[in-house]
Amino acid sequence: MLSRRAGIEGFTLIELMIVIMIIAILAGIGIGSFHVVKLSAYKVTLQHDLKNFVKAQEAYTTDHGRYLGAAGDFIKWGRPYSGTLAVPEFNFRPSEGVSVEIISGDGQDYMGTPPFIVTAKHEQSKIYYEYDFAVRKTTERQE
């Protein structure tokens, strides 16, 4: 039979292991939830930037009679912003980590073949969005 000395109190090894195990489980749940929230934030950022890119293209068309750019043209976040679409008369700047690229077509003939399509990608996400100017539709894709 084990006896305790008077006045000495503490936790047993089993009690400490149980507390550590509970903390580890809670941390695992928290990290998993954080990852889901982070991916959701990337998706919202991409949708927002793509919507703003389309609005900037519409404004550019009002002034110049055509969309800006052709396949291969892009704009990427940075200090300063980079890419062939980073021109002063085009009022669009992507969010941190985002790049928008024209993957097919030409702004001169956005209804032509191939269609005028742009993508918005985040450097930390495998999900990206495409926008087709001919049918005015956004599609979610995954790398």
C-alpha cells in the first residue's frame, strides 16, 4: 500500500499525461479549423479580386472601346505591382498573394475564338477562379 507524506501534494504521472493528451486533442481541432478558415479566406479574396478585375475591364472598355490585354498578359501583387496589365490607365490592383492572368482570347474581340478568359490565383491556394467574358460566368477550378 502506498502512503503519502503529510503536507506533500502534487499530480500523479497519469493525471499529467491525461491533461497533456486533452491539450493535444484541443490543439489538433484548432489547427484543423484554422486551415479550413484560411482556405475559405483565400477563396473569398480570389472571388473579390476577380469581380474587381471584371469591373476594371468594364470601365476600361467604356473609355477605350475594348478590353485590355490578350492571352498571356497578367498583373501580380507586389511592391510595385508587376505584369503587362499593371498600367496606370487600368484601375485594378490585386490583393496580397494574388495574380490575375488572361489565359485565352484577346480584349479586342472578347466574343471571338478563343474566348476571352481570365484566371485569379493565390500563391497559397490550389483553388483558382476563371471568368469567361463571353458568357459572363465565373467557375471555380482546382490545380
